[in-house]
Amino acid sequence: MYKDEALVCDQNMCTGCGLCINICPVNAISIEDLSYAQNAVIDSAKCIKCNRCHLNCPQKVPVNANKPIEWYQGWIDNSQDRKQSSSGGVAYAFAKGVIRRGGFVVSCLLRDGRFMFLATQDEEELKNFRGSKYVKSDPADVYKTVKSKLKDGNQVLFIGLPCQVAGIRRFIGEELDENLITVDLICHGTPSIRLLKQFLKQYDIDLEKVNMISFREKQSFSISTDINLIGPRQIYDRYTLAFLNELSYTDNCYSCNYACMERVSDITIGDSWGTDLATEERKGISLILCQSHKGISLLHDSDIITKPVDINNAVRKNNQLSRPSFPHKNRERFFKYLDEGKKFNRAVLLCLPKDCLRQGVKRTLLPIIHEK
Ligand SMILES: Cc1cc2nc3c(=O)[nH]c(=O)nc-3n(C[C@H](O)[C@H](O)[C@H](O)COP(=O)(O)OP(=O)(O)OC[C@H]3O[C@@H](n4cnc5c(N)ncnc54)[C@H](O)[C@@H]3O)c2cc1C
């Protein structure tokens, strides 16, 4: 148990956005990862009590948010690029457009075992951003780069989770806001990277040695890496089962302030679940919500095919536009099992026995179905 003054925000409620680390003038803050929660811990020996961390933390002082003013469903106007992205590939289309107009793109990729953020003007590098990574990423190292690019008069597009957009916007402030465009992802919640490492370890995969990891191919959710494909594509592996069943996120995700229609970004993107465009669905369709005129301009300046969408239906089908995820009833048990040293897959089996059994049956039947 921490004393109140030892933490930036309430115990176990840190999103890991990394703003406090960047705003602290004496490098007194670090993020503690407990797997089931994170904390922004203040080193009292270094702290000069300037209070900047408390006054700026988006968990304590919310960042301005707005409701969408325009909404669409759509996809990138290039079938190969659409195929390579998780959903409709609109994030990639925004990024390409900004680079072609001379700006920088800042987003998340896997490098040296970390889901880190990078600023780039290189179209080849953009390919490494593609794909949803269903794990907590760490933007802390990129804040100062974003600020310096903006100070030099560059346009910067930041694509990330809503809690990360909130952190970046607070750090940049109104003065430099004009050239910053933000895109956030509708977010279900994120597990700690420690869980992903524990899961991969069972297959002798060291995340540091992985160059490519995929969590999803369109509607098919499962993990594969350049070292090892964990299971057949049509079967949920145990990491994916834990993720989709809301078993494995950090504590703060279950009371997420951003799981609503008031968005902190210029554009919000997600999947267009419940779409009326049945023939396009398997190819990936994005839901696109524009909160600002800056966002609308970015959309119209990008190579994206847009179609009208029924917003009420989209909200109904996408829970995280109206409420945070609910913790699974066995979530506490899950982390207790891991703490006791049970293997990741075993802990999931004990908490989600029916789901695991269903996937086991599917795995057995799959070769028979394919034989026909
Ligand atoms: C943890 C998580 C939970 C999600 N939950 C939902 C949901 O409940 N409902 C829904 O409709 N959509 C959800 N999404 C969004 C969806 O999976 C797609 O990422 C989104 O629709 C963009 O698709 P795209 O084809 O345009 O993106 P792509 O062209 O594939 O690019 C994806 C972009 O997102 C960035 N990105 C990917 N993972 C992360 C990450 N962990 N942290 C920061 N940035 C990241 C990439 O760097 C890249 O810029 C979630 C995404 C994530 C990462």
C-alpha cells in the first residue's frame, strides 16, 4: 500500500500514458508494472514538490473532449494496403497522406521487445505501424520528440490509444496545438506486456527476438510471430481468449474515462461492427468519427473510400463507445493463479473452461472440415 503522496494518481489507476515522466523536472517518476495494474511512483528523495505531475495527470484533471460532428465507415483506397491492416486500413491512409504533405507520423511498433512509439517521415517505416497490438504500448519516450517537431513548425499526426492522446495533448498545450492532429483507437482495454511475455514464454518465444507479431488478421483473432505461429488462425489462443473475455486488462481500463462518445482526439477509429455493407465486411471496414474540422480535413485529404454509417447502430455494436469493459468474474482468480506460478495457459483454462473447451473441439474438427 502506498501513501497518497508517493503516487501521481490513485492507486492502480495509472494508464501508463507517460505524461508525468515527461513533465517532471527532476526525473523523479517511474511506472511500476504489477501486471494487474500500473502505478506512477514518485521517488521522494528526488521530488521537489512542484506538483506538476498532479496538476497535469489526465486521470486527475481530464483533458477536453468533444462529441463527433461527422461519422462514416470506410477503408483505404488500395486493396493491398487494406489487406495488411487490421481493420479498414484508415490509420495507414491518414499516415501516408500526412507524410506526403511533409509532416511526421508518430505511432506504435514493436522494436527490441518493446511496443514503443516512433516519429517518422519514411513511408517504409509506416508499414511497421500497421496492425492492432492488443497489449499496453509505451509512448513515454516520444513526448519530447513530438514537441520539438511541432516547435520546428512541422505537422505531426499522433495515432494511439485515447489515454495516450490525452497525455500528448496535455503535454503539447494550446500554444503548439495547431499543427498537431490526433487519431485515437476505440479501445476495449489493454493487458500488461508482462502477460504477453509470460504467454510467449510457454512457446519458447522471447519477445526481444521477435521482429513481427500479429494479433489479428481481419475477423480472425490470434497471435502469430515470425518465430512461431502459435495455433491455427481460426482458433483463439489463450492470450486472445483472455483479451476478448475482458480477463486480462489492467485495473484502470475497467473504469476508463475515454470509453464514451466524448472523444479526446480529432478523429476516432475502430471497427465498423454491425455494418450494412455485408460484401465488404470480410475485407475490413473502419468506423471513423470526426470531432473537429482538422479531423474532417485529414479524412478528406486521405485516400479513403467513405460510406454513410448508422451511428446509433455503430454505438450499439461497439460497447466501448458508451462504457468501459466489465471485469470478468474470474479476473481476480486469474491473477492469483499467475501469482502462484501457474502457467499462463493453465490459468486461462481454469478461469474460462468452457471457452477453452470450445476452442479445443474446434481445433480437433478443423482438419475434418478442411478435408471436405
Ligand atoms: C488494445 C486495442 C483495443 C481495441 N479495441 C477495439 C474495440 O473494442 N472496438 C473497436 O472497434 N476497435 C478496437 N480497436 C481498434 C482496432 O483493432 C484497429 O486498431 C483500428 O480499427 C485501426 O484499424 P486500421 O486498419 O485503420 O489500422 P492499421 O492501419 O492496422 O494501423 C493501426 C494503428 O494503430 C496503432 N496501434 C496499434 N496497436 C496499438 C497500441 N497497442 N497502442 C497504440 N497504438 C496502437 C498502430 O501503430 C497503427 O498506427 C482496438 C485496438 C487496440 C490496439
